[in-house]
Amino acid sequence: CNVGALMALRERTRGHAERAGVKLTFLPFIVKAVVAALKRHPRLNAVIDEAAHELVVRHDYDIGIAAATEAGLMVPVLREADRLSLVEIAREIERLGSLAKSGKIQKEDLGGSSFTVSSLGKLGGFIAPPIINYPEVGIMGVHAIKRKPVVKGDEIVVGDVMNLSFSFDHRIIDGDVGAAFAQEIVSYLEEPDRLIVEMG
């Protein structure tokens, strides 16, 4: 995913976020892209009810944000992410991450997510398939941004590239649907102005 335009958008909007008392990382934009893609691929915003042998498609967008803590990996949940602004998402991610790392996370902040984003941040390498946060049917891993050759028009130039990795429950989501979902997210991150125009 060539994130040059996303980096420029973040740079333009970072001052506004800082005036609101929030550090604007790339993660809020990524969450917005995931929500936008989930709206186009609703079977991925779902959980499996094993007891009832049913797929429960969710109509709310509660996004799990995997966080590494001293107690191990935790998945605090960003509730109703579709209703939050970028600044609100950034503020909530900061709050949840701080509570998780300090061991003060509350029960109501865990569980019940419909899709999970696992950000490997600066540790992210080339690719590492994330493990599905059961009973969800999909998860996305976000890797570090690295400078790499990219094709722009008819030229090869140096670009800012971020790898994304996905895992899907293939009982529910086949490769075609998974690939379309992944490409939808990439398209939003490569043309992030669409997030500003289309997000609601």
C-alpha cells in the first residue's frame, strides 16, 4: 500500500488534532478505512455463533485494536468506530492503549469486537499473518512504513509503502471476498481524501 498521500494528509491535519489535545497517528485513518471497507463487505463485520451454528452479521462497527502489554496481547475495543471522527478515534485509541499497558483496562473495554486490527508498528516486518480474534471471521495486520521502489506512471520512484496482512475464516470468507476487501482498504489508504468525503 503506497501511503504517500496518507502521510501528506496526516501532516496537514496533525496540527488540528494537536490543538484538540490528541496525537494523530496513522491508526485512526486505518480504522476509518477498515470501517468503510466493512460497510461494502458486511460478511466480514461478523462473528460466529457456534452454539446456534450461525453467522451473526453485526450492524455496529466495534473494532478491536490489538495491543501488546506486559500481561500479553490484549484487544481493547473501539466502540461504534463508524460514528467517531478521526480525532475521537485517536483519543479513544490513546485511552484504551494507556489503560491496557498500565493493567487498568476495564471489562467493558474488552470483548464484543466485530473485526480486529493488529498494528505491529515499528516492529512490523515484511509480512506476518495475524491470528483471527475468534469468534470474528477476519483480522488485519498493519506493518511498518518503509521506503521502497514503486511504479508511478511509467517511472520507478521511491515511495512510502506499508504492508498489510490478512487472515480470514475460510468457512465463511473465501479468497475472492478477502482479496476484494483488502483491495478496498488499500484504495482508501492510497486515496485518503475519500475517507474525508465518504466517511459518515
